Amino acid sequence: MSAITTFVSKRPHKKSRGGCKTCKTRKVKCDEAQPKCSFCEKRDLKCVYIYKSAASLSSSASTPPFFSENARPASTSPGSGDQADVELVRRSWSMSPAPSVQIMSTAGCMSRNDLRLMHHWSTATWNTINVTDQANGVLLLHAPQLGFGNEFLLNCILGISSFHMEHLIPNFPEINLIRQQTSLYRVRALNSFREHLGKLPLSLETWEASLLTSILLVVLCSKEYVSTDGDLAVVNWIVLYHGLASVIKMRSYADVQASNVALIFRRELTSLRTAPVVPQNLIDMVEKIKPLDSDFEYLEWYCKAIDVLGILYAGLRQDGLTSALFVRIISWPSFLSEEFGRCAQEKRPRSLIILAHYLVFTKLVNGLWWLDGSSNAQINAITKMIGREWLLYMRLPLEATRLNKPEEIAELLLR
């Protein structure tokens, strides 16, 4: 008798859409037991449930607001910038598309574009915005840590990273969109910073984040050297340094020195042993201020600004083209009074002429991409603002615009 084999059809089970990830991967039925299903429990496997809300979050996560996934940099070489950094940016923009993702921090939800910019900060930007390496640990490690807990600092960091990309790849096809992106982060940083400063008292962490933001905004607000309204970046620096002074006063300078961000706030590396030297033509300019002159009430502040400028001349004679001089140059606006800052905001010719002489010193600073082109653009803008009757006092700044080598500019200043 032949064997009779009976085939019994098995009714397929309806696949569960709520099963764990392990069961779905192995294509087995999941009983959806919580916190661990039976299949994973028996085999000591990791049991992970993907809930609908999480899946929908992943699918609806925002993509970079200004860039397509397949964006590629132009093959043309950048105008300036370190070649290794440029290649790093080019590789980052040629990566294959990745799934949309959002990461939560206490500062809010970070999009993939935020993460791209944070990566650029940590690999290419952080060590290009300062003139010494003493604050490297602050910029590389502590600044991002504080940024993840303070939205205003995070937006400032991301804005500077975007600004740096503008500098490295100026011929990128999407350069106008990158510029819009930088401006967006700058507005977000400024608005959220003002909002948080109104919430007193600040915790130690938020106070340190505020200190860092105050100084980093000097870089971020250098994006437009001369705005369409005629505002000068150098005038913005004065205002921002006064903002930093206000943040310091919330506690004390001793607290700054004891903080985790202290190394970034040094205004000199060496003691000045050379007597300050004041340009004679600037002395002549202020000596002509008479009691009936509209500038007479500001005479004291003009004299003090010129005295502070004399420190840069003395620093150049003493230290030469070194980091010690560069620190004095970058921090110089922090020594100016609020009254002088008001004169500059009102575009009073004498204040702008003093600032033009300062801008000549900024041409000596090597390696700060955010200053590239700034000095000449602002000196030329000041020349147009003050009128022909003041050109006599602009001889040195205008001559400096025709020089590019720091050694030649230093020789001009020390004549």
C-alpha cells in the first residue's frame, strides 16, 4: 500500500504592525508582550519597539532648509582659506543621502543641517576664529557643551560655522542660500540672546554661555563689513564688547577668571613696557575742537580713544607681528567708552577717522578669515561718509589700503 502524504495548508497569520524590531527582522510572529516579547525573552535578545509616533517623527523630520540632498560643490578653487579645510567641506557636501534625523538637546531639536554645521565646527572652524591656541579647549569642547543647553549660543556656533563655509567655498552653486542660512542663524542668536538676558538671575552655566556668545557674536556680526544702511562692522564690535561688559557685571571679573571659559577672555599676553605713541595728525585733529564745536562735549572720549590707539603702536614696536600684538588688536574695541561708541554710531567724522586708523592694525592679523577684506572695505566706506574736508586725516589709512603684506603695513605704521 502506497503511503499517502496529506499536505495541510497553513493559514498565514496576519503580520503585526506593532511587533518589535527583532521579530520583524527575523520574520517571526511577535506576541507584543511588554516590556519584552516572548520570542526575545526566550532567546535573550534585545527587544525594541518602534512606535508609530517615533516612526512618524522620523519620516516628518525637517530636511536642511536650503540644500538639496545631492548638492555638490563647484569644482572651482576657493578664493582663500586653508586647502585642507576646503577639501573637508567638499567631502562633507558629497556624502550620500542619509535618512532624515532629529536629535533633541535641552536647547531644542537639531535638524540634520544643524548637525552638519556642528560637525563642520568641530572639524574645521573652531580653531580658525582665535589668534592663539590657549582657548582651544574652550572652543572645541566647552562651547558646544554649553550650546546644547543654551539655544542662543548654539545658534551662534552654527551661524559661525555657516559663515566659515561661505568663506571656504565662495563659488559653491548654492552660495546665496548659504548666506541666507548664515543670516538666519545670526538673527536667531541675537533674538534668543536678548530674550535670555532679560531672565535674571542666570545660572552659572547660562552665564558662561552668555559670556561666550558675547565674544563669538563679534565674529558672527562681521559677516557684513558695511551694511546696506551704512553700518560698519567695527562699530558693531564696540557695541558687542559693551554687551560683554554688561554680562561680566552680572557677576564679577574674578568669576570670569575662575570660570571654565576664562582663557578666551585675555586682553593681553605680555605686559606693555614701551611707552604708547600717539599719531600727530590725530592730535592735531582733536586740538581743533573748540567750545562751540558740536564735538566739544565728546573731546574727552576722543582723547581717550587715541590714547588707547597708542597702545597698539607701542605693542607693534615691542612685540612685532606676534600673537601678543594680535590679541591687543582684536580686543581693542573693548577699551572704548560708550560715549565714543555713540559718536561712531552717529557717524561723527572724528570718531570714524580714529576707527579707520585702528582698522589699519587689523590688516596685520594673520589667519583670521572673518577679517579678510574687512579693513579695506570699511576704510573706503569711512572715506565716503566723512566728506572731502576730512581727507587730510585719512592719509595713512588710505595708503594702507594699497598694501597687503603685514611687514609693509607695519613699516608704514612705524614711520
